[in-house]
Amino acid sequence: MREALEKLYAEDRQLKTLEHAAAVLGWDQETYMPAAAVEERGAQLAALSGIIHRKAVSDTIGSLLTQLGALDESYQTNPDLSEADRAFIRIAARNYNKQKKLPSEWVEQFAQTTSMAQSNWSRAKEASDFSLFSGDLNKIIDLVRQKAGYIGYTDHPYDALLDEYELGMTTERLEHIFRDLLLFLPPFIRKIGEAKQVDDSFLQQNYPVDTQEKFSRYMLGQMSFPSERGRLDVSAHPFTTTLGSSDVRITTRYNENLFQSGLFGTIHETGHALYELGFSDDIRGTCLADCPSLGIHESQSRTWENIVGRSRQFWEFHYPELKKHFPQNLSGVTTEQFYRAINKVEPSCIRVEADEVTYNLHIVLRFQIEKDLVAGKISVEELPGIWNAKMVEFLGLTPQNDAEGVLQDIHWAFGGFGYFPTYALGNLYGAQFSAGMEQDIPDLAAAVSAGKLTDILNWLRRNIHRFGCMYPAEDLCRRVTGKALDPQVFIDYLTFKYRKIYAI
Ligand code: CO
């Protein structure tokens, strides 16, 4: 038993090592790789992915799992195994079974179709012409429906797709959660719309990129990002990637006319990185060193970006430093004015630029569309019209063109059906965890006003980071907050914060 377990750990560590090697190639591709290398890089990544897939479904791993009782789940009651060992076997078996369910012909076809689709999506978005992408999207929807069939489901094919990103979540439960948001958000946004809008004109100025970068690096230091265990670089779309237990890379983007996007992009990705760097030593390099769901991962980035990074207390300490960096832009602007400006609520067409009040409506819109596409209730041809109608219904806006509407996000082009809901869940989990943290640390607000962010990091480490994916998402939520995911906590958070900002 012990021997089989040790062997499985060794196999698993090799898999992780290969995955990290693939991540180096991916990171390089998005940051420093010369343009002419794109084809060779594709071949390198495909070759490595093939090796990883074959290893992940190998008979060696299969028979070790059988020996360990993963098939009949007898390991669950084996007294010789620790809780961590049992969680390890559960996750290793799940990964193995999931990979096994997908035929390699499907995997190859999916990789090929989505790679083509992503470049066609780019062209379509640039030309703002959905018809240049709709053919690819039809193929992708066929493929994800096949995938749902391979994975299996009882209720809704979308459940099988959610499983990949938000294990344990179902379409029905999401409908419930989103119904609560739909009851609250539109009237709340209307009320804010009727109030006096905050002035953010001083943010719509030119903020020199090199100074933005300096301030981003200042922020990394304040958030205790360990510079010997990671890097900050620039890419077209900000991301975080894990190259090893002690090598987590983040990227951001600086636009001299969009100061907020660079700053909060950095804070957001640092939140992801601190999570990846916070797994406990004994699970490092194993399949347990992972998030239980993308919603939990996003809860970490959104906590730092919005709940901490857009709080008044946070800027009470950091605003003088920001002013030192941008004396011209911010001369005469008080901390309070700055705080209000970075929390301005205004419906817009673009998800990634949305404020934290309107953001989740962008997600509900995508969820409703994805679910109906997968169920075959709506066709790809109808999409732009349905999208625009929902934008009017939810946010009162009509996109000017396809680029601003149905083509704005890359997710469908890479086949990520089921991915979008995790963003909204991240906001909800983030609010619920933060409420728990505030209860646990009574003088938290004072600490943040004094620039002391380590209380937050230590709390997140102790309650969330160190466990990796040992507990499923909602179990973790219950452990940390005493109850399952409850959208009301997020609703209360928004109500409390924005009632004050907008005096409503
Ligand atoms: Co994120």
C-alpha cells in the first residue's frame, strides 16, 4: 500500500514537472518570444502536451490507482492513510478518469479547431465581423457537446462542461445564485444611475507608462509578493502562470490613457500569484497544489483587487505614495475623491472594464447564452442579435458593433464553455471569505489604513491557500465561513459600500 502510494506520488510529481515545463513555453510565448517562432512553439507545446496526456492516462498510473482502492473508493476508509493522502488519491483518480474519458482523436481535433478558431476570432474581432468567426464557433459547439457526452451528465449538458472549471457546480444551482443577483442588481444600478455621478476626470489623463510600472512594483512589495519566487512582466492580456512551486509569473499591461487597468491588473494577478505561492510545503509539486475550482482562484484575485484594493482604508495609506508618483495628474485630488473615482459605477459594453457592481451582469448574460447554445436551444447565427437584446435588457446599452458585443472575449474561441460563471463565483466567494476575515480580525480596517496587509495575507494563507484542492470549493467555503456559498453576502457588501459612495 505504502509502496504504491509512494510510486503514485512520484508519477504525479513527474506530471507536474512536465506541466511546469509546458508553462515556461506558454509564458515565453505571451511575453518575449519573437513573432516568427509561433509555429515552432505550437509544435513544441503540442509535442509536450502529447507526452503529458499519454503519461496522465498511462497503465502505470491506472494500476497504481487500482491497487490503492481508487476504483471502489476503499481508500476513503483506510486507516493507514492520512487525510492528505486520501485527498491526493481522490484528485489523482479524478484527473486520470477525466483524461481517460476523452478519446485522443477528440483531444487532437479540439486542439486543432480551437487553435484555428483563436486566430480567426482575432481577425473577426479586428474587422468587427461575426461572420468571420461563426463557422469556427459552430464547430466548437459541436465539439463541446461531444465533450459533455464523453464526460457524462444527468441533468443538463452544461453541467459536464462546468465540471472542468468549477467542480461540483451545476446549471441548476447557478440559475438559483444568478436569480438572486438578477433580482438585486438591475434596480440597484438604476438607483445609482439616478444619483449624482462621481467625478473621475482626473483618471482620464495621460499617466506615463514608466511611472505606472514603478508604482506596480511598489504595489507588489506592499502585497508581500516574494521577488525571488516570481516575476512581473507585460503582455497583451494580463495573466498568472505557475512555472514551479517557487516560480509564479504574473503579467499586466500599461496604457498611458487607462491608468486603472494597469494598476488593478497588477493587483488582481498578484492575488492569483499569492494563492499559487501559498500552498503548504507538503503538497507542493503534487496534484493537490491546485485550486479546487476557478471560482476559488478568482476569489483571491478579486479580494485583493476590489475588496482590499478598492477600499477607502487601502488608499488612506497608499494614496500619498501614488501622488508622489503622479504629482501632476493628482494635484488637488483628495483621497476621498480618488476612492470614489476608482469605484465609479457605470454600465458599459465591455466585461473586462466593468465596475464591480455591473460586472456580474456581464457574466449572467454569457451564462444564459452558453447554456442555451450547448442545449441547442439557440443557433450561432442568432447570436449577435440575442447578445445585443440581452445587453439592452441587463445594462440598457446596445453595442456599437460585434467587436464591442458578441466578439469581445476570447473564451469561446478556445472552447472554454463553462468558464465565465467562475468569474462571478469569484466575486461571491471573495465577498464571503472577506466577511469571515473581518470577523476573525477585528482591527483589520485599522491595519489596512496603516499599510499593514500581512494580516490579510496570513489569514488567506491559513484558511485557504495552504489547503490547495484538498477540499472541494463549497466544502472549503463551509469550513472558512460556516455556510455554503451565499450570494447575499456579496449583495450586502455592494449595498453597504455603494450606498455611501452614491449617497442613496
Ligand atoms: Co483572474
